[in-house]
Amino acid sequence: MFKPDFQRTDLLIDMIARIEVARDRILRAPVVPRWEAELRSDAVARSAHHSTSIEGNPLSLQEVTDLLAGRDVLAHPRDRQEVLNYAAVLRYIDRNFLGQAREITDETIRRLHALVVKDLLPPTEVGRYRRVPVVVGVPATGEVVFRPPDWESVPDLVADLVFWLNGPESAGLMPVLEAGIAHYELVRIHPFVDGNGRTARALASLVLCQRGFDTKRFFALDEYYNQDRASYYEALRAVDPGTRDLTEWLEYFVQGIAVEITRVERRVQQMTTLYNLEAQGQQIALNVRQIKLLDYLRQSKGDIANHEYQSLFHVSKRTASNDLAELVTHGLLTVEGAGPATRYRLSLRNG
């Protein structure tokens, strides 16, 4: 019987409180439908990029964004397939678990894996539990992190996890804790020959979606793990194999959600400011690049030049000029200097 063990530390309690406050602000914020759609698309691209990047996929975030938008990306077919597969997993979660009181089953987990490794593994290994021993390691260094259970015990261990996920004990937990526990336990079991990390991260996203935490699908939790992969693997390794005390792992996991939800909250607050300006009679319809720029300038307290905008968002000089000119016209940016020395800064009313 699976029974996770952890302590409710001050750090966990504090992080969960921060998460709930930020989440409430996000859900209450007046964001126009077009911006909501762009936030969701952005979250899918970032999730697909960062979850596959953890495993060594070389595609940049911009290349992933282009690929998911149907644009041609010059890359190895396997690298493209990994990204497309992860995006397909996220769509599957949205279709089948968003706003639905649907149980997570053994078939659910095998379906997640089948989508993750579609056209990447032999058919005999797609969505099927391993029948060989495996080790968990860091791809970049080859370091062994831990050795999962024998393959003979995999079906029973997954069944225990599924039973817990659908039972009263997990229902009494905050969704972020349940997601973190599910993430770790699936990594520990390592039920498949490959794709376990991506499947575990997808399962965590599914739990948050199913439990009504990520109802708008704005979050990309994988970004936190990918920014410091060593810390991600260290947090997984920190769980004592004897006691299986998940406290340290859950502190890391919940802190990651707090970082991501705070980032999303800043974006939504920026959109709310624009929404309020529209309500005052100013017709402002910005694209995601422009919204990201305003957030970037607000955080950095700095300014930006046209060529820096081009590099930051991977756009042409003409597109950068148009984007910046619109922001100036709406009174959101001010211009300093002229010619090649021109720089753009947040206007006082928005800084």
C-alpha cells in the first residue's frame, strides 16, 4: 500500500499560502479571451520546450514555438517528434481532465507514456511496462542518481499509486502536494524503458488540471526544473530510499510552482493594466511580445533598443519597429535619443 511520508514544514506552508494568493489573483483578473488564448499557447510551448530540454533536446524555445505553429524548423526528426509528442500530451490532458471529475487509472499513465514516446520507441515498448532493469541518471554527465525497483514489481507499484491518487488520502491534500508526490513516485518506480521523466512531469500537470488548480492552463512548471537541472536531480535524489521522506523534494517542487505562478501573475497584472486602460476608452490590443516587453522593463527598471528587441524576441527589424512604435503611440513607452541611439523606456504612469 502506497502511503507517502512528509512533514508540513514552515517553508511548505509559506509557499502554499503564496501560491494560493497568486492563483486567486490570476483567476479573478479580467483578461480578454485573445490574451488568454495566447497565454495558453505560450504555456504549451514553454512546457514542451523545457520538459524535452531536460532530457537533452537541443531545440530553442523559439524553434519550439515555430514548430508548434506549423512553421518549418530545421532540426533532427527525433528532436521535432519529442516536442510534438509533449504538446500532444498536454492537449490530451486538456481534453480529458480539464474540469472533469475523471479518475486517473493505470491506462491513463500508460496513455501518457504512449503519447510521449510516439514514433520514438519500438511499438513493443510504447505504453508498456518495462521488463528489464534500468537506472536513473543525469543525461549530461552519465551519473547514476538511483536504481528503480525490479521490473517484476512495476505493475503492483503503479496500481498502488493509482489507488492512492483516487482515494480519500490524496483528496485531502492540496493539489500542489498531490502533484509533487505523484511526480516523484512515478520517477521512483520508473515503469517504462524510456520517457519516464516526461511522463512523470505530464502526470503532475494532469493532477493539477484534474484537481482544478490550473483551470486556465497558464502554467509551465517544467521551466523551473530546466533552469537548474542539477537541482532538479538533486531534489529527486534527496529522498532517502529507506524512509522515503518526501519533505525535501516537496519543498523543491512547491517552490517551483510558486516561482512559476508568480511569473504568470506578473504577466496577468500587466494585462489587467492594459484592460483598465481599454475600459477608460483607450483601444489597446497588444501582442504577447509587447506584453512580455512591458513586464521585462518593469522588472529590470531599464530600457531597450530596437536591435535588442530583435534579439530578445527573434523578430525582424521591421517587426521590432512596429511593435515599439505601437507602444509609444499608446503612451506605454517613451523615446530617448534619436537614430541608432534611440532607446525605449516605460512611461512614468506604467513604471
